[in-house]
Amino acid sequence: MASIEVLFALVLATLVFAYIPGPAVLYIAAQTMSRGRKAGFMAVLGVHLADYIHVLAAAFGLSAIFRHVPELYLAMKLLGATYLIWLGISFFRRVAPPQAAADVSPRTPMRALADSLAVELLNPKTTIFFVSFLPQFVDPSASLPLWAQFLVLGVVVNLLFTSSSILTVLTASYMQAKVAANGTAQRVIRAVGGTILIGLGARIALDRN
């Protein structure tokens, strides 16, 4: 494996990526504000699990397929963007009455888990990130196989990103609790959450990279 110094550099670099607000932070905040804390944590779990699949894909060369078959990359990107936009629209369609605004349906957290898994799995840029970022900290001369080093480093990176996501849920749920008894505020929050998701989907779809 890489030296302690290299691992320390990996942690520092990952923390910079993880704690600068980006699409994942906005997505999890939108889920939390619109569906509640439990749904927010389930959204974090969904992204966390999906990222392990991306780490495996990076370790075993899926990014090479994207490079050789750009149509597959484009198809996945557009499918993921469409799903995000659909989720955002669904937030506008589900307007709860004021007395039920603070209540979260028992199925909502599981739905947030499923949605987050789907959204993150359909984001090929995550695989590209791992395959571009992790090799900088891999030691080809180490006794541990390269794919195993990818997995170990990927777990470290994933855990650090998840710590940022958990902080996002706690912050967003605190804000959500402040307006839980206000039906109008709840509707505004759902509209903001839906707008964020639609905006993220449009950004992904229009991104040429």
C-alpha cells in the first residue's frame, strides 16, 4: 500500500472535495428538507452504497469502456439526468396538507434510499472521478494487487464523503424542523427541493464533459 504520507495526502485532498458544496450535497439537502431526517439519512446510505459499486467499477476498468464507447457514457448521463428531473417534478406534485406536513410516510425513507441508489448509479462521472483520483495514490510496486489498493482507498474516500453527507442531513433537518409546523413554509421547502433536483438534472444533461 501507499505510505502514511501519501494516505494523509489522500485524506486531505478528499476532505477538500467532500466539504466544498457540490451536486451531492445539494441533492441530499433537498431530500432531507423535503422528506425529513430519516429520508435524508437513507439518501446518504443510498449514495454511499452506490459509490462502492462505482469504486468496484473503477477498480475493474469500467471507465475504459466509457472511453471506448462514449455513447454508453452519454446514455447513462442522460438517463440519470432525466431521473433527477422526474424526482424534482414529483416534489411539486406531492403537496401535503399543513397538518400532515411534519409527518413522514413510512415508505418515504425507503423511497429516498431507492432514489439515491438509482441517481448515483446512473452518474458515470462518479466512476470517472474514482478512476482519475485514486491512481494518484496507488503504489504499483506494492505487494497488494492494484485492484485491492483501489478498493481500500475507495472505502477511505467513500467514508470521508459520507461524513460530509451526514453533516448536510443534520444541518438541513435542523432547518426543516424550524418550519415543520408551518404549512406554507413546508410547501416552499418542497418547491425549493424540487427546483434543486430539476436544476441538477438539467446541469448534468447540458454538461458537455
